[in-house]
Amino acid sequence: MPDTPKNDPVFLKKYAELLAAHDGSKPHPAVRHRTGTLGAGIRAYLASDVFMSLAPTTRALWRRALEDIEARYGAALFDDLQTRHIRKDLSRLNAHPANTRRKIWRGLCRWAEDAGLIEEDPARAVRRRATPKTDGRVAWTRDDVAKFRAHWPHDTHQRLAFELMHRTCAAIGDAGRLGPGMIKDGWLTYRRQKSGSEATCPFNVPGPAWFEADDHLRRCLDQHPRHMTFLVTGRGAPRSPKAAAQWFSRACTAAGLDADKTAHGIRKHRAAVFKENGATDAQRMAILGHETASEAARYSKSADLRRIISGTESSHSDSQSSQKS
């Protein structure tokens, strides 16, 4: 659907087109399953407090997978489900998606066992698939930051989005929800959608030396109208997380960045810079909203070891020249 308000003519036109393409514009009837079937168990799980307590982005991903499981095997009796059935379902997939689906199977079966729908959890014995080692999304470099800033001037929405993520270290989905109402005494505080953890950063105040504060975000905000959220579409509506990620990816491509440089790489870049400049694990965790020291260490893995050895003052002085563009 278009990234516009639901009462926007563009949105309504697309909605009408999709309805017309769906057999007489009638919605699907309510899903009903016989008691004791896997489908009935899935429907009960989707309505459970356990499922609803998951983060919104996790719920959306899991719901799609659970509805696929329901469509494939929903008529089977839940109590007949065995470990080999789950293994066979996962065998169709590559390692990473198989491991994600295994996690969903385990969540469903653990809940069903606790709820008394099955005697024993058949997903417990399903082993995780071995996957190639990877650092995940690629961290930006200081050169990437300079290249993006050189391409997009302060009065563009793309530059505002970058500076907001660079300053707050928020993921693109969280950045779209940030607004002036979250600022108190010069500090912006918000709760991350993915983990529910709280994150805070110096927004209108300089912050510590290792933070490498600059005035780029202020210059962007001075050239954009004030809204409830900082990031909006051309029509002034908040940006949806998925559409915002795709939109920002195109901005990175236009700036000449490599294809593996995404919005999430900004978080990793900032985590590495903080570590280079001598920030403690606790300080990095507070700004990035991490809940464990291991997660903080993983995000700052790309820190320049030479800068760390040289010391905080050297790192900070080196960075000042790159902030003047």
C-alpha cells in the first residue's frame, strides 16, 4: 500500500483496486478450525498474551509464518505433531530462514505445552541449522558519512533522516517515531520497538567528548517545518518503517555508497566510534538501547583498533575535521 494517510485519495484508490481484484470485493470469512487441530491451536496462540507480548515487528514476522504453517498443516491434529514433521517443514528452507521458522515453531509448541494442548513439546529436539559466520549489516565508515553529507544538503529529507539517525543512533523504524515531544532538558528518550528497551541521547546539548556531537542535525531542523515527528513524507505524514528503509536505501545509492551500506549500518558506525573514543560498555548500551554487554560489543566490533590504542583525545581530534563538511 502507498506510504500515505488512510484517508488520502492515493491510498483509497489503491485500496479499492485491491478489493476489486479479490473476488467480488468480499473479505475472507473468519478462519474456523476443528477443536484439537493445529490450525485451532495457531489461532489461539495468535490471540494469546504470550504472542501479544512480542515486539510489533516480531509479531508481524511470526504471524506471516504461522499463517503459512496453518495453511499447510492446519487440518492435522496438534497432538499428532512430531519432531520429524517440524524437521521436514524446515528442510525446504535455507539455513537462516529455517532457523527463524524453527524459533517460531518452538514458540508455538512451548505455549501449547504450557496451555495443556499437547503432552510434550516436539520442537524442543529440533536443532538449529549451522550458518556461515557473518557480522550482519555492514558498518559505515567515516568516508561513507562524508560522502553522504556531500551529496545531500541540509534542506533535504534524506539528510535530515541521516543526521537524526547519526545523532540518536536509532534504527530507521524507530527514527520515524521520534519527535519533539520526546525531548526533556535537552535529552531525547524513547523506547525501541524491537526490544522494548529504553534509549537516550544528548539531543540539544553537547554530550560527552566521546559522543562527537556536531550541529548538522540542528541545521537540518532549522530548514524543515515542525511536525509531531521529525521524519515525514512529502505530504507531512509519518513514514512507515518498511517504506522508510527502502526510501533511505535509495538515498544511499544516489550518494554513491556501496549496496551493503544501509540505515542500520549507521548504528554500527556510531557504536564503533564510541568505542574508539573510550566510551564504556554501559555508556554505549544507554545510547543504543542495548540490554547486554555482548550485544554492545558485537555492534562496536568494527572500531578502529589503531584509534583505540592511540587514545580518546587522538580519536576525538581526528574526527573534528570530518565533521566540518
